[in-house]
Amino acid sequence: MLTAEQIAHFHSQGYLVVPAMANAAYCRTVISFAEHALREQAFPIEYEADTHYPGAPESREAEGGQTARRILQVASRSPLVMNWAKGWRLRQCLVQLLGESVYLSQVHHNCIMTKQPRFSSVTGWHRDSRYWNFERPDLVSVWLALGRETPENGCLKVLPGSHRWLISQSQLDADQFFRTDVPENEVLLKQAVSIQLRTGDTLFFHSNLFHAAGRNQATQTKFSMVFTYHGADNPPLLGSRSASVDELAI
């Protein structure tokens, strides 16, 4: 169970790190599962080239074009993954943050991130809620570090408290990324915090929190598992992509 202080930190800062929610043996098993999926090209897989983010290969045919960014729709692929995504300990935390009835989205995140050396891209500052369609932008994503996450291998960075910021359209680019070339954003960007994680640590973050990530400058692939949840009182909008796949009660 989360403490009152942890819950208050999440609501005020928009994120929370809970240490050692998974043991190292489980994390190694998930990495083996992911490595097998990559070797077998077990689709659906998103490739770095698909994003067109800075540092990504220009196309799947270019050098490094077959570098995977994330393995998609992982909850339904294996009980190994589903048991974590719907696990009792995780559910207890989410109930404290979202309410008694919590649902797992099978559309958003639901993936294993595979940030690889050389051809990984830079993810700019953004809010996940920019392209999700729910009654309220009030969801929680859960990021499990399957190995160490540091600035060197491209760990997440966050802008604390930014889930509460009122942002004008002039502060965003055409793709809804937070602009780094706007003077009024410079002070806000100086507040950035790198979320360094150990194996098994878990990051909870609000769907409206601005976050970003750098490239993997290390020599080993960084693996992370990510899922997104919402409360029963905040359903996806009918007819939207967010409602295109049935959600799962946990």
C-alpha cells in the first residue's frame, strides 16, 4: 500500500517512484521474453524509423532501420506479462490513486520499450494525453524498469507538477511537443528531473505530466515495461482510438 506521503507526492508532482516492486529474477525473465520476440520479429513491433524522431533512422530500409523501439500489445501475449499488469500489489496502488474500479487500457502503452544503442531516438517533451481520448486527461501510466535506467542509457525525464500546468498553444509545436525554442518555456525546462531507476523500480506518472527521454548512449539495450490505467468514472470516448480495443478490469 502507498503511504499518505506517497499519494500526496503523486498528486502534487504528477509522478511517484516505488522501489523494488518486482524482483530481479522476474525482470530477467521478461527481458528473455522480449529478446525472443525481437529475434522472431513477433509483431506488432514499432520501429525507431516509424517515429521520425531526432536520431531515428530515416526509414526501415536505411542503416539501423530495423531497430525496434517497442514491442506492442504485450499484455495479451503471455501470462508472464498479464500477471504483472493485473497483479494485486499494482492494483492496490492504482486503487489508491484512481479509485476502487481500475481498468487497463490495451490501446495505450501496453508495451515493452526496447531502447537500443546507436539507433535509438530522442523523445521530446510531451504529454501522453495529447493523443488519448477519455472523458478527462486523468490516467496513470506504470513504468517498470527491467534493468538500471540512467541518463546515459536514456532514462525518462519529467517536469514535476506539469500535469497541473495551463499551457498555451504557442508553447507547443504542431505535433503537441513542448517547444524548447520559446523563451517562456526556458524557465520551466530548467525544472527537469531525470528519473533514475534500479532493476524492479516502478514509476507511476500522470497522463498530463510532461516527460521526455534521450538516446541510449550505453552499449546494452534498455528494457522497460509500460501500462496505462484509468478509473471507471473516466471511460474512453466512444468511437475514438482509445475505445478501439476492450479494456481489462484489474
